[in-house]
Amino acid sequence: MSLDTVKNAEQTPDVAQPWAELGLKEDEYARIREILGRRPTGAELAMYSVMWSEHCSYKSSKVHLKQFGDKKPDSDAMLVGIGENAGVVDVGQGYAVTFKVESHNHPSYIEPYQGAATGIGGIVRDILAMGARPVAVMDPLRFGAADHPDTRRVLPGIVAGIGGYGNCLGLPNIGGEVVFDSCYQGNPLVNALCVGVMKHEDIHLAQASGAGNKVILYGARTGGDGIGGVSVLASETFDDTKPTKRPAVQVGDPFQEKLLIECTLEIFREKLVKGIQDLGGAGLSCATSELASAGSGGMRVELDTVPLRDTTLSPEEILMSESQERMCAIVEPDKVDRFLEICEKWDVIATVIGEVTDGERLEIFWHGELVVDVPPRTVAHEGPTYQRPYARPSWQDALQADAPTGERLARPTTGEGLKADLLKVAGSPNQASKSWITDQYDRYVLGNTVLSVGEDSGMIRIDEETNLGVSVATDGNGRYAKLDPYTGAQLALAEAYRNVAAGGAKPLAVSDCLNFGSPEDPDVMWQFAEATRGLADACLVLGTPVTGGNVSLYNQTGEVAIHPTPVVAVLGVIDDVTRRTPIAFTEEGQLLYLLGDTADELGGSAWSQVVHDHLGGLPPKVDLERERLLGDILIAASRDGMIDAAHDLSDGGLGQALVESCLKGGRGARIIVPEGMDPFVLLFSESAGRAVVAVPRSEELRFNDMCTARGLPATRIGVVDGESLDVQGQFTVSLAELKDAHTGVIEALLA
Amino acid sequence: MTTRVGVVTFPGSLDDRDAQRAVRLAGAEPVALWHRDKDLHQVDAVVLPGGFSYGDYLRCGAISRFSPVMETVIEQAKLGMPVLGICNGFQVLCESHLLPGALTRNDSLHFVCRDQKLRIENAGTAWTRDYSAGQEIVVPLKNGEGRFVADEHVLDELEAEGRVVARYLDVNPNGSYRDIAGITNAAGNVVGLMPHPEHAVEPLTGPTVEGLGFFTSVLKQLVNA
Amino acid sequence: MARVVVDVMLKPEILDPQGQAVQRALPRLGFTGIADVRQGKRFELEVEGPVDDAALARIREAAETFLANTVIEDFTVRVEEAAK
């Protein structure tokens, strides 16, 4: 096929073009013709199709995402907000922290190892592109039923991919989630989060300014990886009946990425770049159009100078290639030599592929012929916007009416019955120990990990002299969100906020990964609208702005969508990491206090799932002012040394929290059911806004006074004691028996 | 005069900064060494840190072993300079034939990261003299290819000459022959260790501080030398 | 007993980081003139009974569903002459 140049496109307006195959709608294709005043060239069509895909353009979701800006709370901490590669937050002492959670769901289903690995690679480059050194990763994961044969294929591959890539990059994995639910069968969710640290003056943005500045592509050579992956993979559901458009899978090279990180950080140290962008989904199409769109001028690129792994690639394919481990930098001409020198030191290939112009167009040449000539904003930022119809699902009322009352679901009434259910929940795949998974991740590298596996949040020291640190927690309960997406999204935020505070850090900012089904289904779109509204409202109350994140739609098989799954990450700061609060009960005789109010709230609970395989009713109520108060108390108590352990109460309720804190510290607990409290509700309710803390006896008075003065209910429920969990008057279970139930579960399922 | 301990950075080294921190906490001056630079910059001892040098492609340590810095390290090690290879560094030492045997894929076929109990078997090497023979310590272990293998007569020779430096206790995490976690050369100056003592040097970030002894040992060795 | 060899290689368009790392190292060690390196896996299957078309078809099936990840890898199956 001959080269489709701009000149050729002008002369042959009636040539039929494969816009539909590239995922464009007829009106979208017409709009491209209108923007250009002619038909697009093949290369232009490739660029528009990939950049206007759901994944890159957020065309279905952006009308709802706007709320995160419109309802943004005032926050002194925000340095860079939504729209850049990742948000940046001021954490004091001149440090800035950037973090973001992103999805890599569809690729991880097709090729679990590489899909998950390149998910880590992508989010790490986003963080690096802000000017930060990546310092930790986390992975919120969702799989189908634990005993489904496909879970045995998907889970080990995804875990090995995350470990294989993250471990090889030298980034500690400090937490995340693993949830099993048959709704994720065929649509596992692989979300990846990365945290990066820099000084304020090191913040970099993705923009190309200053005519004459050079565009440098550096990192791996470009091959045929994931061509069309972004539009095809992320925007359409899998359909086994049609021939697949399955593209070449992207393969990650973590070694190359490690070199890219060190090389880029050295380039930042010498202040050699004006703007920088990583290459992820939509590859060069995205990087060049976004850089040019955000800058002041235009850009000219000689596409034939791009170093190739496969020399047969066409210009269209080079523009769409999603080869991993590549970055694009804007560099002043007199700094180019030094830039290339540093790349050479790190064995990183770097090539000047173009320059910033004083025009307004993005012009791309192929061996001297103009093949792309577009206004960059129309590609990168002015894609289509849809007002998708949405409506409350017809089944929602019936689902909410099916409440898990005592009449509907039999509750244990004896001590033996309570014990049996406690063990069942503690040994269920969702609540059991995840050590089989987390043991495959390096949590020690870099030597700054303060809290990680099994804790409420992951915490990292960022300054060895001052002990300044940050912590992150991710949470999201699809069952709650299915029952009520507005409340479910708020509960996800509330739990992550609580988890950060329980470790002793002050919550500052939010990143979210919104995993939903098809936006073309009004039911799903309603869930999405409700969840975003709930999250935006809650962020406003808690004072934690959304700094960025990602939306993953089309997570469904046929007509059946996953549970709406908003995953919320909260970042917090702690002035002195030595004051952090772990979850483990370690000191005999310390007093256990239950903070917050416990009501009969079992809708969407772990107990209703594990014991009755039931989902119905309403999720626990949210009281955001209470969450904030609880957070304040936990942070103050940690700072002033009033508590030695704290564990947030969420899935599985108090019972599960006690199991985890006892096993982690190797100490038992004696629990007294408070007067008038139903022991079943005490142990299994999932009321929000609660935590259990261990208070040294010497601090009891001070701690109580503080809770009373601030108006937080604090109930003394027992003491750290012995080798068993003893709920007085009900049952006693030894730590050995608890451990037996809680561990080895995942191993047994995968064996 | 402060003791200078070099820490080599290969492309793909990960625990180099951790090793430098451990050297500093032990009271010595860490010196960053670069794989392309043959010059050891007057260091008194060298640590080859953990990581995935060259992505662990081909075989772990196989490509690093031919780097310029290793020419000098091998030369100096033969002259008695203390050299500690941790994890990937151990693999480099085996590929360099400074230590016998090889490190292969874990028997579980999975990467494993855990707090590992060890017994120090030989407290006479340049890197273990601050421990006592038989002392039990806990330090992190993290590897995908940490299974120490060698043929029977090499293993017998290592045992007979007391060259097994540390052994896994309770759990053999990777299927290493005879639970071997670390070995030394005949002279006792070159030690290879699969677990990571540099991650057990601060109470805040490590499971214990029982790894610090490796770094204080070499200081004592050099001061007394 | 006959031996059937299954060679599994990454498809040509798929990135091979291992091969690339080896290729880059070769000239440093003085082995010049090698334009490309790709690294694969070799499986040797000792087959009980005759290696007829049916047996080979079974092995191909095993290779396709198990030994190779056909999303990213190709494979070849061949019978090796019995060792003398």
C-alpha cells in the first residue's frame, strides 16, 4: 500500500476508510472530517480513533467526573490537580508526593502475567513523569469465585506478574486488596497504585513549549506491541462468537524500566527537561498530541527516526504501538548533548524525533512526506463527550428490600454457633490470610517500609533524618456499591480514610479507580453516576480532594456486569513514622476499646456472604463527620502515645478485626460483651466509623478523657490476654485454632 | 581513618542504597562503585548488593560477572579483600567462580519474601566475626532463584572445611541443598549470602536489627588487620 | 522410547527482553557480528509407545494448551532420532 499523505487525502476525498473497525462511530468520523476540512489520512485516523476511545477520552464518564473538580474541597495540600499524569500533594518539609491508582483489567484477563506486569510498569512511569522517584506500589485485585478453575489460571499469573515486575524494579509492595466474588468471573480487576516522592521544585508537567526545543523519545525500541490495544481492548467487551481483534500483547521489560527510572531521575537532577510524558496507552499518538496540546506552540515530528524493533511497522502502527518502557521529553537545544550522555550512561536508547514549533499544528512526517497535520487539542483534549442515558435499575428496590434480618437469615444464638461462624468468616477466601500472595512481593527493598502486609495501611518513611512519612490505603466494597452505589462509594472512601488514620497518618488526598460495566447499559450508567456523586460529596466533607485516577468501563460478560467497584485510595502524611500504630496486639494487659457506634447492619456483610451466600438490603450507614472525628482521635492518640495498636472495623466486623490483631501480635484477648448488646451484632455487624484500639493501662484515663471531651463513643470491651480469643459467656477459641482457620486457605484453593 | 566499604551498582541493582545505609549504620563510610568503572576508589571492602542485575536475564549474575568493576573485585578478592555478595551479589560471586555452586530457581517456583530464621555456622569469616557460632538470627529473605546447589563432593568439602556460613532454620524457603543460606571461600574473606542482612539494621523497618552484625564484623576485621 | 522435542519461542513481534539483554552483552565480551538473539524454551518429551500421527497430535495439543502460551508464543514439534 502506498503512503497515505495529507496531500493524498486531499486529492482522494472519497476513499473508504475503516473507521468502524477502529472503533469510531459514524458521527465521530464525520466530526474528524469536519475538524480537518478533509478526510483524515490513515495515520490521522489511527490517532483519532485511539485517542477518542473510551479509555483515553473518558467520553462516557467525563460529564460525571467533572464533579470532582466542581465539588473540590479547599485544600492547601494540592500542588497539581486532575489532568496531569498524576496529582501532587504537599506533605511538608519541602516534600511533595504524587500517587495514582489505575486499572489494567482487560489485558490481565487475556495474558495475566504480562497484563499485570505492564500495569505496574505503566503506573510507575506516570509517577516518574511527574518528576518523582517512585517509592512504593500497591495492588487492589478482584477475582472470580475462589474455587473457579479460571481463577486458578488468572490469579497466579497476575500475582507473579505484579511480583515479577515490581520486585525487579525495586519497589516495595506495601499493601492492596484481594477480593473474590463470582461477579468478577471473566472480568478480573487488576488495579495498580504507585507512590512517588520529590521536592516541590522537582515537579514536572507534560507540556511542550518553546519553539526550537527538541522532542526526545527514549527508552525501549518501538515494536508491534498492543497495536490498537487501547481502543480495542479497553472499549469493547469480549465476545467469543466473533473473530477476535485480539492484538499482540504488550510484554514488559522491568529491567529496561529500572534503567529508565534511574536515567530519568538523573536527568531531572540536572534540570535538563522542560516537559515530559510517559508513553502508555495510545503510545506516541497520546504523548505527542498531549504534549503539544498542553504547551504553547505546535510540534513537528519525523516519525521515521523512531528506533524500531520491527522495521516493517507502518507509520500508523508506530503511532499506535504500545511498546512499554518509553518516555518522551522536551529538551532545550543546548541541553540535548548532556541528555543523550546520561541516557548512554544507563544504556538507554534516546533519539531526537522532532521539535516544538511556533505554529499551532501537530505535524508528523514520514521520510519527508507530511502524514499528520492536526490541531493537537482536537486529538488530546477535545474528543467526543456523551451524555449516556441512565436510570435506576428496575431490580434495585427488590434488592434493597431483601434485608438480612434475623427472620430472613438465621443467626447463631449459642456460643458454639458464634464461634463456628467466626471461624467460617476468618477462613473464607476474602477474609483469610493473603500471605501466599503477599509473600511473592518484596516489601523490604529501599529500606523505608514502616507498615505493609496485613496492616490497615502501607506506610513509607520519606526522610531518614526527620522521620517524615506517608501512608496509603485502598478500599472498595463492590457488594456495598451494588446495594447502593452512592453509599458504597462513600463507604470506600470512609474505609480508606479510616485505615490511614488508624496507622497514625493524617488523610490528605484521594485517587480513585472506577471499575464498572458497560456505559451503554443505563443501569450501569446509573451506578456510575451515583458512585461518582457519592464520592465527590464525601470528598468535600472530609476535605480530601480527588487528585486523579482512572475509569475502567465495559467490565462485563454479555449482559452481566461486575458489581460497581469504585476503588478509593487515600494518601496521608505522618510527621514522625516512629509514632505509627500497627494492628497487632502485643502487650499483655492492655485494654481494648471499641470506638464508634455499633448497630444491626449486616447488609452486604462478609457474614451474609460467607454463611448465607446472600446479598441484599442496605449497606451500613455513612456518617462522614463521625469518620473525621474518629480519624482525629486515632491520629492524636498515636501521636501522643495513648494507643499501641489500632485496627479499623470493616469486612467481617469486630470479630474479624480481633482475629487479625490477635494473630498478628501472637496474643489473645478476653472480650466482655457490653450490657444490652447482642453478641452476634457486636461480632459481625459492619457499622462504619469504628475501630478497635489497645490502650496501655497508664494511658486509660487520658484516652478516655479525650474521647469524652470530643464526643466519640468509646466502650471498654476487654483486655489483651492469654493464648486465646475468649468472648466471655459465649466461647473461647485458641490462637492455634484461629491460625489454622485463617491461614493456608488460598494455598489450598490454588493447589 | 574511617573504613571505606564500596557498594557496587550494576544496571538493575536494587538494594544498593540499603547496603549503603547498613554500612553507614555500622560506622563505616559507604562508597558507591559503578559497574563500568574498574577503579575501586581505595575501598577496604566491597558489597555486591541484591537486585536483578541485567534483569537476571540469561542466568542471574551471568552478565554482571563480566562487568569492568568485577575484574578488579575478583583480583582483589583473591588478594584477600573482604567481599560480601548478598542475594544477586551471591549469584555474581558464584558465576565469577569466587564461590562454588550455583543458585537456581526456588523449588516452589515462586518468588518468596519472608522473615527467615538462620543459624550462623561459621563466626570466623570477615563478615561474621561479630556473631557467635550457633547464634540464631532473623533477617528478611527475598528471592526467586535462591536455591543453592552443588554436587555432593563440593557440599561435603564445604561442610568439612566449615565453609557453610549460615543455614536456614525452621523452613527451607527455596530448597537449598543442606539448608545452606550462605558460604565462604577457603580464606574466609569472600562470603555469599542469600538472605538480606541489610534489611535488618533498624527496628523501624526491619523484623530485627540482627543483620547489622555482618557490617560491623567487617569493620572489626579491617581495624584489626 | 522415542523423544519428541517441543521448541517454544516468543512470536516474532513479541518483545524478548532476555534475548535483547544477551545480545547487548555479547559485543562487550568480544563476540561481534551477531545481529539478533532470541531466547526460547526446549521441552524433551519421552514418549511411551510408537510416535504415530495420533501421538503427535496429542503432543501438539499439549503444546498448544499447556507448554506454550499461544497468546505470545509459537511452538514447533519434532521427533528426535533415538540416541545411539
